Amino acid sequence: MATRLNDYKNQISKPSYVDSAFDYFRFGDLLSNEDNEFRLKLRAWLEKEIQPTINDYVERAEFPEEYIPKIRETQVFHYLVDEPFGKGKSILTQGVMAAELSRIDAGIGTFAIVQAGLLTATIDQLGNEDQRQKYVPLLRDLKLTGGWGLTESKFGSDATGLQTTVQKTEGGWLLNGDKTWIGNGNRDIMVVWARNVENNKIQGFIVDLKAKGVRSEVLKHKLALRIVQNCQITFTNVFIPEENMLSKATDFQKGTAKILLHSRLMVCWLAAGICLGVYDNVVKYISNRKQFGVPISSFQLQQEKLARIMSNTQAILLISHRISQMYDNKKITLGQVALAKAFATERAREVARLGREMLGGNGIIFDNYVMKAFADIEALYTYEGTYDINQLVGGRELTGVAAFKVPKKNK
Amino acid sequence: MATRLNDYKNQISKPSYVDSAFDYFRFGDLLSNEDNEFRLKLRAWLEKEIQPTINDYVERAEFPEEYIPKIRETQVFHYLVDEPFGKGKSILTQGVMAAELSRIDAGIGTFAIVQAGLLTATIDQLGNEDQRQKYVPLLRDLKLTGGWGLTESKFGSDATGLQTTVQKTEGGWLLNGDKTWIGNGNRDIMVVWARNVENNKIQGFIVDLKAKGVRSEVLKHKLALRIVQNCQITFTNVFIPEENMLSKATDFQKGTAKILLHSRLMVCWLAAGICLGVYDNVVKYISNRKQFGVPISSFQLQQEKLARIMSNTQAILLISHRISQMYDNKKITLGQVALAKAFATERAREVARLGREMLGGNGIIFDNYVMKAFADIEALYTYEGTYDINQLVGGRELTGVAAFKVPKKNK
Amino acid sequence: MATRLNDYKNQISKPSYVDSAFDYFRFGDLLSNEDNEFRLKLRAWLEKEIQPTINDYVERAEFPEEYIPKIRETQVFHYLVDEPFGKGKSILTQGVMAAELSRIDAGIGTFAIVQAGLLTATIDQLGNEDQRQKYVPLLRDLKLTGGWGLTESKFGSDATGLQTTVQKTEGGWLLNGDKTWIGNGNRDIMVVWARNVENNKIQGFIVDLKAKGVRSEVLKHKLALRIVQNCQITFTNVFIPEENMLSKATDFQKGTAKILLHSRLMVCWLAAGICLGVYDNVVKYISNRKQFGVPISSFQLQQEKLARIMSNTQAILLISHRISQMYDNKKITLGQVALAKAFATERAREVARLGREMLGGNGIIFDNYVMKAFADIEALYTYEGTYDINQLVGGRELTGVAAFKVPKKNK
Amino acid sequence: MATRLNDYKNQISKPSYVDSAFDYFRFGDLLSNEDNEFRLKLRAWLEKEIQPTINDYVERAEFPEEYIPKIRETQVFHYLVDEPFGKGKSILTQGVMAAELSRIDAGIGTFAIVQAGLLTATIDQLGNEDQRQKYVPLLRDLKLTGGWGLTESKFGSDATGLQTTVQKTEGGWLLNGDKTWIGNGNRDIMVVWARNVENNKIQGFIVDLKAKGVRSEVLKHKLALRIVQNCQITFTNVFIPEENMLSKATDFQKGTAKILLHSRLMVCWLAAGICLGVYDNVVKYISNRKQFGVPISSFQLQQEKLARIMSNTQAILLISHRISQMYDNKKITLGQVALAKAFATERAREVARLGREMLGGNGIIFDNYVMKAFADIEALYTYEGTYDINQLVGGRELTGVAAFKVPKKNK
Ligand SMILES: Cc1cc2nc3c(=O)[nH]c(=O)nc-3n(C[C@H](O)[C@H](O)[C@H](O)COP(=O)(O)OP(=O)(O)OC[C@H]3O[C@@H](n4cnc5c(N)ncnc54)[C@H](O)[C@@H]3O)c2cc1C
Ligand SMILES: Cc1cc2nc3c(=O)[nH]c(=O)nc-3n(C[C@H](O)[C@H](O)[C@H](O)COP(=O)(O)OP(=O)(O)OC[C@H]3O[C@@H](n4cnc5c(N)ncnc54)[C@H](O)[C@@H]3O)c2cc1C
Ligand SMILES: Cc1cc2nc3c(=O)[nH]c(=O)nc-3n(C[C@H](O)[C@H](O)[C@H](O)COP(=O)(O)OP(=O)(O)OC[C@H]3O[C@@H](n4cnc5c(N)ncnc54)[C@H](O)[C@@H]3O)c2cc1C
Ligand SMILES: Cc1cc2nc3c(=O)[nH]c(=O)nc-3n(C[C@H](O)[C@H](O)[C@H](O)COP(=O)(O)OP(=O)(O)OC[C@H]3O[C@@H](n4cnc5c(N)ncnc54)[C@H](O)[C@@H]3O)c2cc1C
């Protein structure tokens, strides 16, 4: 019967398989040359410098401090930060680089979007000129690292109900309350979203994590994104100097929601990266592992799964691309991003599941990537709004009706 | 909590829902103005002229002969046929128009791709100049209609094994064997793929369905694409004049496979059309149907499904778009199209299933489109290579190993 | 490698496949001898008398009137009616017989549970002695046939909100309103659930479908259960004689809900029957159909699906069995039955989908059963409470919170 | 609308939810009083003694040595070992106890079935009287612990191809080769399956893990069943005394396959236990966690998932029960057990996934059980034959055709 045509014809031998999901639908053609070049350099660097050592950190659930200076050198964070401070010309550029990080380890990818897509982006987009000049370059260069705090122990999905407060005081504000799940919450600074007791609005502040009254504890016993340090933080009369108030973040809509639009979109790219990691690892493994006298890639059940991994990966890449275009063209709504995020993580979940099972026993050892993907995608599926919440955000836009709340007495 | 932003803001009232899945990710922006204009005219025409009457034909499993002259007038078939005979500048143009047909009825969509995407395209691409001049304009204008025959009663998935033969005779060829499932096989002409007994190659011929020795019978008791007339045809010493041989179709690879690449890609668009039909009908229904005192669009379970329909629809549109670009750029492989076709029909299957159930009892009445979608997608999932076969075609490309065959004695 | 052990050893040849899903986990061992014997006689009869002719009725969406006297003779309805009028010693007996009907055609199965499980059971359980003596034997013998009406055009899932009313008048009641989706609603009599305007309770009545003021119309364009005649019925001042009031059905809980418990359980068995039909037809087809030189049952992708069909079928049988035991022991709750009904129809949906695709093109022709199963299961998934409603009925029991309603203004 | 009936009526308040999935379909009624009593005692003990401390071991991927004497005291291993050495009257008894272990931690459950269901059962069923008397009591009392080795680095799914060899020597045998994935392979003894170089049959031996020539290393970086110590073991001229040969295990069919039948059935019960753990933890969590002012158990999307968890759990329990009955009645085939194992682990996978997501962020912290379930079920899905392999074992029985192998040159 027919063999493949044109393009893949030569590729059949040496290696006898399509080895990179990124290229299959010629995704590189949709990027600028500069982006593509940097991306390929980054990929090579990650495979050489990070891949061989990352998994011991995963085992110990420890953040790989030693990577910080190395990553700084690659300048990948320049590509994750908007111009003029960075080289991130578009969210498409930023997304693609985040995907490459995630392709090696979604924990590294998550570290990056917390640092760049949340913390830096918030200061860059909602801070005044002084704040931008002071912080963005340091953050971009990883000289200063930190987190972004919206979630509280009693307010996760219902973020707009948050209860951490700020109260005006001389020369600044007093912060009281708690935040939880804060990635990088044991580092230098963080953005805190808190309710201004005077006008009841949710505003944003830059908070020094070493300030008096801050207590931060790393959450234990996590089985996803193990290298990411998520913290439970309490604030007791923490003083925030006036200059640390983000003046453009005057309420939830104008502040937090704007950033969520951006960071949720970045999560699509992390999910895409996980899929790339799964495909690229799986196709290699099954082409080399033999059972019953042949490579296991010869079995129908394996091929059907590999095909499903590939087409879902393409779908996620294309949807991330389209939604990024719309973002870059300033034609985007919250619902569109919410649906894309939910779709990307849900499909990536299937991809990870398939990859996991295709490796048999070795599929539960995370050195083979798939088990890490299988666990990590659960975090992506959940953070920046759970799948269900994002579907309801999208659903609200599609139907014109919000469905988050139920009657208090529903009987 | 936040309401939708920017774009959809005004849309919230009147109507209070996003009413067209086609527009949600601004798909129109990816098309030329001309294509978009024609598409919109076509949509309006279909809703007015076809939608109100089609379902009685579906009930009776009868082809709506009365539509032929009307459809001719719309010139939609010009957009389904390549330049210079048609206005189909790219497969993207052709696909989008096919999707609009399918959005109203996938039977009409299927009629169109059999007529244009298979029969006409074969003569146009593989015929000589005389054949093209003689047939293509008539086919484009629906003055001549017909089918395309590869499948035989004993050779479906294993098409390359087909046993219908042609034997050289004076002034032409003698055709013997059978074809089955041939859509439009009770009309004027068809392309027949047959094995040349001399060189064992599979070649293509234009066959007059009224010729002596042709017996055609419509398959009964079909529950999908009921208006499409699929025929079981036997050929007994049917004479084919020499001038009806397609001279460029010298073997399976150069002939049949080339057309399959094209027509499988068109099936992606039909699947996209079904999804558009589902979303557009469902969102309207659930916004108007009330239970428990509210529109059923208020319920979480309904919204989650609607959201899933929407994002899958976008994924199918985007994948069809990308693969069409690659086709139009002549950078395409059989495996890429196979994966796209399998993905599109599988995801559309989920879309149809969700839409079906969202309408409750009324979801099994096909006037509401969803039940028709639910049944029709099964045909798309199966023809032009079943889902499994296409996944294996893709899998072969990804792994370098074909997995269609098993040892004769597998014990 | 190992061949099967013990039991199936001899069965390997002649035929070389396990041909009946019913027997695989020795389900017969869980039934009484009498039930098993009758079941086998019934199966043989159905395969001989009904299977060969039923599908023309399906095509025409026509009820097969000619079967009535034949079915009467088999006495299967004796097994569907409780003792003493029938031989239906337990709901297990009744369920198993209904499954056998459904294994041939779920329309026949549905006709049976409307007639026996709804209409007859209501009069038998909620009628007075006169009503039982008058109606049950006639209904059991199909001398009188009819329907059962709860659903209204504006009240489907929200059945307790129904608006059809009865008002006391001399010698009886006046009935006004409408019912829809009423299976057998074009026959002799029906049970109507209506709101007593005086006390606002929902009560039950036996209504003569030929009475003045009754107008019944068969719903058209249905693609599932095509032989079942579902009617839209309006009642305009229809007089119901006092003796036709069901005196034990004093309100929704004591009346309607009791019957729903029974009939929903019967739907589990119809779903089981559909699965039996799918497996038994599929295994035969794939063992005989050859492609690529071997029976298609040799392919991994086919075997994995067949295995999934089989195990889901066993799960449905076992859950139906357990829930029937609990019912027969009078240890049953609404939530348990709701969950079982939802599970059975949802799993059967997957079974039907798999069976459908395993037959390729022939899988859309309903003579091969699978396409009929694929369409019909949608009706079962929806009637007697949709899947979602039943999950919420179960969910209410599991959580102690009802989740059907939303705030009127949900924003 | 209707509230729940009969049984669960009183339960609505205090606690307001159904708190144990085990009881929902009255599974206890299907067990003997003795078994039930022991089961309940065991459950209470596990919740008190193991649950509070197990998760630190999971974090460190360390076997909880300190539990051994405590577990010994509970005598649960008596219930996991056949009479007369144990009190395990039937596989039903054994299965139910294993499920209770797994409900707290599937690693403990796995330790138990390796020790009892594989190692002890092999010696008990295939050993001679001396071997049974010598080993079974010690194993039952956990005075001796160990593993069972079939898998080799090059032979996983294709176990019958294994290459580890034994060669007769004076007073015993010489063992050479390797085994991998061996649970408890760093303890006292293990059963090794090896090919007798003389007759090419696969035979079983009891091997002392401290013997000369044995090298064992624990596999690192596992993300499922972290407390289980799976070892990679090499054997270099290891001497096995004659008395350690299992004389009834004369070939694969009579030896290994018999044990696999038993142990695969036990895996069904471990999967059931995981589901019990998921439901019981989830229902409690969602009834207490509030968002948007209400317990999250009030939301439709949560209830639908909870309902699905419950019904799948019931299905797994019932299928495990039925297959155990058939085993205990000696009416069982390899295919039946294979299908049951594949079904149970696949459905449990969905259960774990649903439970995982229902807890939001806290669902990735394994103290809440669900994330542990989510990861651990992958191991169950894979060991004792992967899902796919078991589906093909079942498929072979259903179709009469084996589909494991492909032609060497499949092109
Ligand atoms: C790895 C990780 C990293 C994170 N990093 C950060 C961070 O850096 N900064 C930060 O601020 N936050 C962070 N988060 C928090 C994250 O945003 C929240 O976990 C998420 O919003 C969900 O909130 P929750 O965990 O409180 O779940 P809940 O809100 O308690 O939700 C529990 C379940 O209930 C469902 N649910 C809730 N409300 C509804 C409703 N109305 N209708 C239907 N279902 C509902 C949810 O879908 C979910 O299944 C992180 C989380 C994780 C897991
Ligand atoms: C509505 C409709 C319209 C059609 N129109 C046309 C037309 O106009 N012209 C035309 O030529 N044909 C037409 N076809 C035929 C269509 O192309 C075939 O139905 C299709 O190729 C599948 O072949 P089959 O039906 O013979 O299934 P089979 O080949 O018998 O396949 C049956 C099942 O076996 C599976 N299977 C087969 N081989 C393998 C394998 N090696 N490994 C694993 N699984 C395998 C398949 O996936 C399928 O599930 C039409 C079909 C339909 C349903
Ligand atoms: C073939 C067939 C035969 C039938 N036979 C009979 C009969 O003989 N007698 C009879 O009385 N009735 C009969 N019915 C009616 C059947 O019981 C109803 O169709 C069913 O109860 C659903 O009602 P509906 O169709 O009005 O859907 P709707 O109630 O309009 O529901 C539409 C959709 O909204 C969803 N929905 C509704 N409420 C909620 C909620 N609160 N939360 C979340 N989702 C919700 C549903 O799940 C469904 O997806 C029959 C139906 C069919 C299809
Ligand atoms: C936690 C854990 C504990 C274990 N404990 C033990 C133990 O105590 N003792 C012991 O002996 N073993 C043990 N095993 C090994 C286990 O039995 C094997 O992992 C299992 O049999 C699969 O073999 P494999 O890992 O080599 O996968 P492979 O055989 O390499 O399979 C890889 C993939 O290929 C697929 N595949 C293989 N052959 C085919 C085919 N013919 N057709 C289609 N697909 C195919 C598989 O389904 C799988 O997806 C354990 C495994 C795990 C994960």
C-alpha cells in the first residue's frame, strides 16, 4: 500500500520516524526567523544542561537553585518579557519559548510563567514608570525572583471574594490576611491582590517577602510540579510602602483580570510544551523498545495512540497560535482565552495519559518524561482557574448567563 | 464577577448569546473578502431554500432532485471546482463552502464532495485536455452528475487489493466486477478504479452508468446521510471507449492516492460544517427552552457541554485550515491529511453527541439538526478510510512501520 | 502463548468465537430454571419471527401491528406483569425478558415497558381492585394497549411542575392540558398525571384515548426507536369518569415516583439488551468479514473494542442484577436506581458506538443492528429522566443537596 | 421535588451525605458475617494506625518498615492466605481485605498481594508439602518477606519469551539472567521463573535473595506506588538447592499462568479499593469545602462527577465479586479474568481522574488520597499485564484468534 508522500519520504529511514511533533504541521513556518532560531538554540541548551539533572530535583521536590545563573545566561527570560525591557515582541514569541521549557520540565515552565507571565507582567503592565524601571530589568535577569498571589485558603475558584485586606496608614498600607499556593512564594518579592477596606476594591501591591509580618511555608506532599515551591503565606500587619502600590490596578477588572487573560494564555503554551515532550519521548522509546520480536511501534494499538497524541498536539499548538494572534491584535475576550486554556489542558491530559501507558512499566518512572507529564498536567488543568471554572467563564460568554452561583438554600 | 470583555460586550444583549461558532475565533479574518462574501450569501440562501424542506427527504431517504437547478443557480459548485473551470482558488475556498453546505445537511455536503471533490477533481487532475473540456463544465453546472468508485464488496479498507478488472479490447476496454457504496451511483457517469489485467496496475476510467452491462441498486436501510443514494453496482463486460481512460492515472499512487489526499481533506471541512450546525442550533435551542423556571442554558452541565462543542469546533476549523494551507503550498503528506481527517471526524463525533443530548427528547428529532449530525458524522468517520485506517496511515508515517497486516496464521 | 482455559476450550472451534455475551459471565446461573428456559424460547422465537421483518418497519417508522397477536401468543407479557395476573415473579424476571426483546429491537423493548412497566404496572400498583381486575388481564394479553403520560411540552425534566389539570365535576373529572412524547399514545387508553386544581397534588387517571376532547398526533422525523409511536396529545375538557381515578396515587411521591422507580430500573435492562444485541451481532460479523486476507477479528484495534464491549456489557448486566435484587428485597432508593439507569445507558452508549464503528460502512445500515443500537440508545439515555437529571437525582442522595435549580437571576 | 426514599432517608442529616461507597449497593450483604466483621475492624485499624503516617513514606519513596510488626498483629495476612494455613476461605474474602488495604494506600495493597497473592500463593499452590510447611506460615506471619519474578528487562509483555535460565548442577540448579520490576525484591526470598535449558520449559524456583551471585537494586524516580520497592535484579551463577524447585510448576501453563489468574483477580480488588478511597475522601472534602458561599458539593459539575465515581465503583465491585464467585466455583478462564482486570483498572482510572480534579489545588497534594490514587492506578493498569495485553488476552478468547504478534517485516 501507499507509503508517505513528498516531505516525509526521505525521512523514513535514519531515523525511521517523525521525531519532533513541533515540525509535523510545519509550525516553525508560522514564526519569525529570529524566534525560530532562538527557539532551536534554547531547545538544544535545555536538552544538554537541564534534562540530565532535573529529575533528581523532582524526586526531592527541591527547586534547582543552580539553574538560575545558567538560565540567566541563555537570555530566555528576555523572550518572556515584553519589549522594551525584553525581546518578547508578541505573546506568540513568549508562548513558544515557554513551550520549549515545558517540553523538558513543566516545573521549569511554571517557574518561568510565574516569574515572567505573572509577577513581571503585572509590574510591567500595571505599574508606574518608576516601578517598571526598578523591577522589570531585575526580574528579567532573575536577579530578583518571586511570586504572585491571588488565591487564599478560603478563596480559590471564587477569587473575587478574597478577604485579605489593605488599610491606608502613614506612608503606605497595612496588609493582613493570607495567600496560598503561591509559586516562588519563598523568594524575594511578590504581587499581592488585596481588598482595600475603604472602597472594597481589589488592588495590587508589590510586597517584600522578607518584610516583617510575613510568614511563608512551603506546601508538602505535592505529586505534580514537584520542583515548584508553592507556599502558604500569612500577612500580619505587614507594612507596604506607598511606592509599592500598583496604581493602574484600581479594581479587579482593570487589574487582576487583565493579567489573568495573559497568564491563562501562557498556560496554553505550557500545555503545548507538555505534549511536545510526550510525543518526542514516546516516539523514540517505542521505536527502540522491542517485544514479541519487533519494535512496539509496530503494534496497531500503539500506533493509534501515537497518532492521537500527534493530532491533539497539533490542535493545541494551532489553538494557542490563533488565540495568541487575537491577543496580539487586541481582539480577545476572557471567554475565548478561558475556552482555549480549558481545551488545551484537557486535551493535553489525554495526551499525557496515552504517552504514559505506551511505555508500560517504564512509563511510571519519570525519567522517561511521560509520568511527569501525566502528573504535571493536573496542575495546569487546575491553576489559573480550574477546567470547570474556565468552561463556565467561556459558557457565560457563549450564553450570556453566569452559572457559578447556586441559591444558598438549594432544595 | 467579570463579564466578558471587548468584543462580545455589546453582543450580550440582543441576542444574549454568541450565535455563530464560525465567528468566535474570527475565522472570517483568515479568508479572502470574496470568499467570505460568497460564503455569507450561500449561508443565507441555504437557510432559506434548503433548511425548511430537506428533512422530509431525510425521512424518506430520497435524493431531493428539485434542489439541483436551484443549487446550480447559486454557483456554489463553481467554488468547489478548481480554476480555471471553477472559482475554487484554493482548497481552503472549496473547504469553507463545503462546510457551509454541511452545516445545513451533511448529505448535501456529501453529494457535493462526491460530485466535485471526487468525480470532477479526478477528471480535472488526471484527465487529458479533451476529457477536462468535455466533462468539467458540465459537472460544475450539475448538467451531468455522478459518482466515484473505489470500494468493492470484498475490498473496503483494503482498497489496494481491489479485484474489478479492465481488459484491453478493440477501441477500448472491457470492465468486469463490482463496486459498492458508490454515492450518486444511480446517476449519469462515474469514475471506476479497476485493475488492468495486463500490468496489474490500478487505473481510472470514466464509465457511463447507462451503458450495457451496468446494474446499479440503491442500498437500503441506511440511518446516516439518508438522502445520499449509495449504490451497489455490478459490471458485466461493460465496454469503455478508449477516450474514457484517464491517462494520468497510471497506477494507484499517481492516480487514486492523489485524489484521496484531496477528498479526505474535504471531509475535514464537512466535519467542521457539522460542528457549526450543531453549535448554531444548540445555542439557540438552549437559550429559548426553559425548565425549572430558567433557560436551560443557565445550568452548569449544559454550559460545560456548550463550551466543549465550541472549542472542539475551533480546533477542527483551525486544523482544517492549516492542512489546507499546506496542501495549497504543496507541502503535504498522506499521513498529515489522514491524521487531520481522523481527528476532525472523531472530535466532531463528540460534538454531535453532546449537542444531541443537550436537547433532551427533542434531540432525537432530526428537525433540530443534532440527531442528524449524530448519525451523519458516523458516515464521515467511516468513508474515505475509517478512523482506524487513517490513524494507521498516519501511524505508518510517524513510526516508519506499516501495521495494517497480520500474519495469516496468528496463533 | 497460552490459549484459553477450561470452559471455553471446547468452544474455540465451531464457532471459533464466544457467541453470546449473556453467557460469558454465566449470567444464566443467576436466574431460576423456569426463567432461563422461557428466556431461551423467547430468544429463539424473536430471532425467527421478528428479526427478519422488523427493519422495514424501522425504515418506515411504522408500528408493526402484525406482531401483536404473535407476541400475545408467546406469553412474554405474562413475564412482564407481576403475579398474580402475570408470571413476573420478580423485577429480575421481568428485566431479563425485556432485555431479550431489546436485543432484537429496542423499539419492541420500549413498547413492552410502556405497556407493561408503565401503564399496566401503574394500574396494578396504584389502582383499586376493580380497576386491576378490569384492566390488567386485558393489558397483559395485549387486548388493550396504551401509554403513560407525565411529560408535557413545557415540562420535561421538570416533571413535578406539570400544568395539565383535573377539576372535579359531576360523576368524574374534567381534564385540560397537554402531554407529549407519549409512547403508544395513539392506541386505546393511557394513564395521565395531572394536577388536581383543588389541592394542587399530582394525581393519576386512566384516560380513554378515544374520548371526546382528546387530540393525538404522532411525532415525526424521529431517528431513534422509529417504530415507537410517540404522540403529542392535547386534552380539552375531556371527561374522566370517577371510576378511572387511581385512588392510591394521591400525590407525586406516592404515585408517580413509585412507578418511575420501577420503570427506570426496567430501562437498565433495555440497555443491557442493546449491549447483548451489539456484541452478538458484532462478533459474528467480524469473524466472517475479511480484509487484508484475514478475518477483521484478527486486528488488535478490533479486539480491543470487542473486549470493551464485552466487559461493559457484563458490568451493565451485573449492576442491573444487583439493583433488581435490592428492589425485590424492598431495599432500594430513588438515587440508587437513578445512578444505575444513568450508568447503564451511558456505558451502553459507548458499547453501541464501538459496535457501530467496528462494522465499517455496513455499520450504518441498520440491518446489522449496530446502527439501530447507536441511535436507539439515545432515546434510552434521555427518557425516564435524562442522564444528567438522573446523575443529579443520584447526586442529591450522595451529597444531601439538590442541584436542579439555579437562582432566577444568575449573574 | 422528590427526596430520597426508604433507606437513605434518615441518613440525610448527620452526616448529610452517603459516606461510604462500599455500603451504597449493600455490598456487605454479599459477604459472610465473619468477613464483614474482620473487614470493619481492619478498616478502623488502618484509619488509625496507617493513614496518619503513610504519606511521609510516600514522599520519601521509602518502605515503612515499622508497619511490619503492626500489620502482623492484625492478622490481615491470615485472610490473604488460603486455608488451611490462612483463614482466606475464598478469593472473595482475600479480595475484600486487599481492597481495604488499598483504600488507605495502594502501595500497602500491592505489598500485600506480592507477598500473599504471588509469593505465598505460588509456594502454596505449586510447592510440595515440605515447601508449604516450611514457608507459608513464615510468609503469612511476615517473618519472611519477598517477591515474585517473571518480568525481565527485555521481556515484559512478552513474558513467555523470557531468557533467564536454570541449568541442572549437582544438588541443585544454576541460575543466570535478570529480573526487573520485582516488588519486595530487596527482602528475603523470591520466586523466580526461569527457562530450563534442557527442556526449554519455564519452571519456578524459590531463590534466597541473600545468595551469592544475586545483585539487587531499587528502581528510582517512580511516581506511582512510591513505597513499593521495585528492584532490578541480576543472577550470576546463583546456586539454587534442589529442594527449592517448585515441582508442580512444570511449565508456563501449569505454573505461572495459574498464579497469574489468581493475582490478576486480586488486582481487580486493589482497583476497587482505590475507588473506595477516592469516593470516601472526595465526598467528605466537597461537603466541607465551601466556595461561592456554599459547599462545593452543591454544584452540578461536582455532583455529576461524584455520581460517576459512585456508579463506576459499584460496577468494579460487582464485577470483582462475580469473577471471584466463578473462580471459587472453579469455572473461570484466563480471558474472563483478563477482561475483568482491564475493565476494573480502566474504570478506576476514570474514578481517580475525577476525584483528583474535584479537589482543585488540594487534589495534587497526596494527603487527600486522590492524587495518590491518580498516580497509583497507573501501576495497576500496567502490572500483571498491561491494559492492552489483557484486552488482547480477552480478545483472543472472544474471537479465537491471537493478535499479539505481527509479521517481522510489516511493510
Ligand atoms: C500547582 C499550583 C500552583 C498554583 N500557583 C498559584 C500562584 O502562584 N498564585 C495564586 O494566586 N494561585 C496559585 N494556585 C492556585 C490556583 O489558582 C487554585 O488552585 C485554583 O484557582 C482552584 O482553586 P482551589 O484550589 O481553591 O479549588 P476550589 O476553588 O476549592 O475548587 C475545588 C473544586 O470545586 C470546583 N468548583 C469551585 N467552584 C465551582 C463552581 N462555582 N461551580 C462548579 N464547580 C466549582 C472546582 O472546579 C474544583 O474542582 C496554584 C495552584 C496549583 C495547584
Ligand atoms: C455513506 C458512505 C458513502 C460512501 N461512498 C463511497 C463512494 O462514493 N465511493 C467509494 O468508493 N466508496 C464509498 N464508501 C466506502 C468507504 O470508503 C468504505 O466504507 C470504507 O473504506 C470502509 O470500508 P468497509 O466499509 O468495507 O469496511 P471494512 O474494510 O470491512 O472495515 C470494517 C472494520 O474493520 C476495520 N479494519 C479493516 N481493516 C483493518 C486493519 N487492517 N486493521 C484494523 N482494523 C481494520 C475498519 O476500521 C472497520 O472498523 C462509502 C461508505 C459510506 C459509509
Ligand atoms: C423516545 C422517547 C419516548 C418517551 N416516552 C415518554 C412516555 O411514554 N411518557 C412520558 O411521559 N414521557 C416520555 N418521554 C419524555 C421523556 O421523559 C423526556 O424527554 C425527558 O424527561 C426529558 O425531558 P425533555 O425532553 O423535555 O428535555 P428537557 O427537560 O427540555 O431537557 C433538555 C436538556 O436540558 C437538561 N436539563 C434540564 N433540566 C436541567 C437541570 N435542572 N440541570 C441540568 N440540566 C438540565 C436535560 O438534561 C437535557 O439535556 C419520552 C421521550 C423520548 C425521547
Ligand atoms: C509498579 C510495578 C510493579 C511490578 N511488579 C512486578 C513484580 O513484582 N514481578 C514481576 O515479575 N513484574 C512486575 N512488574 C512488571 C510488569 O508485569 C510489567 O511492567 C508489565 O508486564 C509490562 O511490561 P513492560 O513494562 O516491559 O512493558 P512492555 O512489554 O515493554 O510494553 C510497553 C507497551 O507496549 C505495549 N505492548 C507490548 N506488547 C504489545 C503487543 N503485542 N501488542 C500491543 N501492544 C503491546 C504495552 O501494552 C505497553 O503499552 C511490575 C511493574 C510495575 C509497573
